[in-house]
Amino acid sequence: MADFEPNCPLPLQYDRIVMAHGGGGRLMQQLLDTLVRPVFRNPVLDQNHDSAVVEINGTRLAFTTDSYVVKPLFFPGGDIGKLAVCGTLNDLAMSGAKPLYLTCSLIIEEGLPAADLQRILESMQQAASEAGVLIVTGDTKTVDRGKGDGLYINTAGIGLIGEQVNVNPSAIRSGDSIIVNSDLARHGIAVMLEREGMNFEHRIESDCADLSGLVQELLQNGIEIHCLRDLTRGGLASALIELASASRYEFELGESALPVREDVRAACDILGFDPLYIANEGCFALFVPESQTEAALAVLRRHPLGQQSLAIGRVKSACSQGRVILQTPIGVGRVLDLFSGEQLPRIC
Amino acid sequence: MADFEPNCPLPLQYDRIVMAHGGGGRLMQQLLDTLVRPVFRNPVLDQNHDSAVVEINGTRLAFTTDSYVVKPLFFPGGDIGKLAVCGTLNDLAMSGAKPLYLTCSLIIEEGLPAADLQRILESMQQAASEAGVLIVTGDTKTVDRGKGDGLYINTAGIGLIGEQVNVNPSAIRSGDSIIVNSDLARHGIAVMLEREGMNFEHRIESDCADLSGLVQELLQNGIEIHCLRDLTRGGLASALIELASASRYEFELGESALPVREDVRAACDILGFDPLYIANEGCFALFVPESQTEAALAVLRRHPLGQQSLAIGRVKSACSQGRVILQTPIGVGRVLDLFSGEQLPRIC
């Protein structure tokens, strides 16, 4: 704040938007915390969850939205359409909701081949259909050639939350185990390699997938889920730092336990990225009481999207600011910090 | 179809998207009918209404989405933020729903002044607050400089539909009166004049407004609403042609009854536009049984947004394709047809 001219009321570090304001890191948090949330402030928004949870006539619903601006539109393991459906299904699932209905709003650049649009819509329908949800309404806008990067898609979604379900950052407790269902960093690396035209011998594919079925399995098997968060923009590190801050606990992770495939790690080394900050689109962090760790892992490992599930850390003591400590193999603890958000734009 | 190569499966007139595919006219209908709806086909989507109506645990909800790409971002009578809130509130209201919750998803171009963003968010919050709805969740993406035209906004919304309410194109009946609440064509002309830098002595302002309060007044006063449609992209003519086609009735309008302000008509003449095809953002067409015409007009005229309300036509006999006839002052009937959609892009 001290950097600002007295006549500038904006509590932002920059007086213009920069790419990092959408990168999932520190600058995005700053934009949201200082500009967006103060304007819209209300108790539902202030839940700071992947979905808003609202109650209508006694029924609890999750309600969420995401716009997708990934570049390129097609990448190994998916396309913008599959991403737009799975991403929004996952946001609903992270509130413990069973997804019901989606919207589809298209902003199309003049000149987009109609065949590409058709392929993307079919990809959306396939992902929706596999999840048992309906795309019930939509909107179509066109923008001039040179704008819009071919296609941007917004999907909003509604899901139903069961009576006993309370999946929320505020339910995190000391002693909870932190579990991930999959290896890390495949989505961001797959998109980045495709964008840069770097073809490896064995192509790295995005992990883009609908996680709502996996979450329903956990709930149906009586797993007491304290919190869930999908590890999208900003990756595992940013998601956990946000949750530690919201819940005001210290989380401890074992670095040697973190699952990153060798080819993904090699690509990260070449591109100069830390896999902990790279976006995933089929991976969540799950918080359960320590006593339920084995039961949760057993349920997860029976599902195709959870076969590699493992516990990567735990919630330690309460801590006024909240923080995430990474225990390195040589026994030294390192505090993880938010990146500015510039490292991987336009991956979702 | 005959124009297509045998190996081209696309039932579209163009193999690439053109601006008119988002213009609210014939080409947009073609895109939706031949590409989008066949892929997503399901009974809720096939309602072809401004919102999807879904039932969850016995409660009927309206669910809708719209992306806003208006250029310029600020125009007389509003801005993209006010438009994004009012437009989605109106889509919910057109299903007879009382709006409850909105989302706000931002696609921001690198370089947008933060002060402009703040002003737009405050405008959204003011419109939401006046309507008594909460903006409960959102998303922020950034795109590279040169893309995105400053800002695109998507809003999705949920509204609650009362038990006795059935506002739907399929409820239109022979003999119904067709009523509009306001004079026509102000929004599109205000945006176009601003974009072209044509300042008239008395500025024409957009009619951008939230109509949900007006609709609730009608319902609370026992008016039996058969159908409602806001007269956005494509204007009065396109909306009525769509409804005539959906309900399979012939509608008759009296040309001399159509309310267009003198300054708006003059601007249309200069710009070469027909006011019947110009977008409104605070104007609807209301269908009520003939016997309720006067009662409906009385309720509407008591409300600030309905003081100019008047009956402009009526539903005549059933008609296999549906059509709209404009009776000219010299007693000749003209069948209205959809425009291609090229005349006024980027006005919402």
C-alpha cells in the first residue's frame, strides 16, 4: 500500500491487469482479496470454497462457474470442451455435491472452423454423459477475428449436497491425513509441451477427468470427508497453502512421498518449473481423520482414477496464519510460498 | 445442404464461424439448430426457453447463463457489468422465476486498467443488490494483450419458480394479447452510437434494467402469464418470430402501435437499421389471455419500468410453421422474417 500515490484508491500492486492476475498464485489472490471480494462481499461468497453452497427450500445445492481459455484448444489427453465439463464437475464434487446440471456458454472467434467447434461440443457431451449430467442451457457469442483465441467456454453447474455431508475448509482438524488420488503436474505440462511444439517420444497426456464419481464412492462408503480441493491452477502447493491459510493450521508434507512421474519431472526440469505448482485436472487433495486413512485409501484404489492414491502428509497444530511445511529427504523443513502466478498462464 | 461437399458432415451454411452466428438472427438459429442442440439434445434443453427449468427435490428452479462481450465496455445508460447482471436476472424472470443467486466469471485482457475493473464490479454489485440477489461465486481468467477486448463477463443465475407458475412458449394460446412494457431499440442504438463516436445533442441511453421486479408484480397480482420473452439480440421481431415458430401460432402486430422514440427512429434511419430488429435490455413481450389485458396493463403502468406499457398485437389462429404478420397503417400485412444477424454485432 505504501507504494501508491495518495490519489489512487486501488489496493493493488499494479494499476493494470497482468497475466499473473489469472495464474492461480499470489497476484491472483491479491486481486481477489483486494478488489473482487470486497465489492461482492456476502456470507456465501465468503465461504471461499470451490463452489458456493446455498440452501433453497431446505435443499442444499452447490453452485459454481468457470471460464476456460486454454491455449491450444486441443492437447494430449483432452480439449477445451472436456476440460470445461470436467473442471466444473470437479468444482461441484469438491463441495461433496453430486453434479446434476451444467450450462455451456461459448465465446467464438470469427473464423473458427465449424468442424473444430463440433468436435469440442461432442467432447463436452461425452464428458457430461459419462458423468450422468445434462447440459441444460447455453449461450453463443461471436467476437471479431483476432480476438478470443478461437474459443472460450464458460460452464456453470449445480449439484446436490447430501444431508450428512459437510466438506469444507472449516472442517479441517489437527491430525487429519492429506491424501492425493493421482500423480502430479501432468495437465500443465501436457498443455505447455503442446503449446511449445515440444513432442517427446512418449507423449505426456493431461490427467483431465471427472472426479465426481470418485467422491461419491467415498461418501457412499461412509468416509468422513473433512475437506476436498482439486489441484488446478497453481497446483498442489497453491491449493494447500490456500487451505492452510483458510483453516489456520500447519500442514506437513513429506517431499519423498509426493508422486511425480519421471517423464513429467524431466519435462519440468527442462522447462524450469516446479511440479508442485503445476496444474492438474484430475487430481484432488482429500482431508480425512487419521483413523480413516486406510479405509479412504482402500475405497480410492478400487476406482480407476484412484489407483495411485497415497497419503502425502498431515495436518499438525493450529497456527495463526496457516502454513505448509515440506519435509525434505535430508530432514530439513521448507515453508512453501505462493508463486506470483506468472509461470504457467492459459493452461485452463 | 445441397451446397456441401459429400465428405463434409457439417449441416452449416459456412464451414467457419462468422460474426452473424452470434447476432441473434437466422444464422445463429441455424448454428444452434444444426450444430449445438443436436449434440447436447435432452428434454430440458429442448424447452428452448430463456432459462432451463429443472426440478430438484420437488422445487422448480430456473437456471441460466450468458456471456457478455459488448463493445465498448461503458455506454450511455450502463456498462458491461450492469448488463451482465440485468441480462441474467431478466433471463430468469422470463421463466417466471424470482432470481436468487448469480455467479460472476471474468475473462480479463492483460492491460485492462484496474480502475475500470473496479468500476464494473461495483456496477454489478449495485445491480445485484437492487434486485436483492447475491453474487455467490466466481472465476478470474486473464488472456494476452490484444485478445479479449478488455473484458468479457459470464454470469449464470438460479431463480425459484412459484408453484402455480407456468410461463412457457407452449402456454401461448389463440386470442392472447401481446404487450410490451417499454419503447423499443434503445440499447442497441445507444451502444452503436457510442462505438461509432456519434454524439447526438440529446444522448440516447440504453434501457438496460432488471425486469424481475416487474414480473414478480404481475405474478403477485394474479396475472395469468402465458409467456414472457426479453427482446435482446435480434430485437422484438426476432423474439416474436422465435416464439411464433415454437408455439406454432400466427401473431399479428399493429405497426402503428409499436413504440419507438423519435430520436431512436431518427438514429435508426441514419444508421440504416430497422428498430424492430434492434436489441433491448429492459423490454419484454408479455402474453396474457385477452380478458386480462387491462389488468396486466394496470399493474405494469404502476411500476417505473412499465409506465409506457401497451398492447401491440395478439395471437391469432394456429399455424403449422408459426409466423408474425405486421399490419401496416395502409392495411397491408407483411410477414416478418429473421435477419441474417449481421446488422448489430457485439451489443451484449
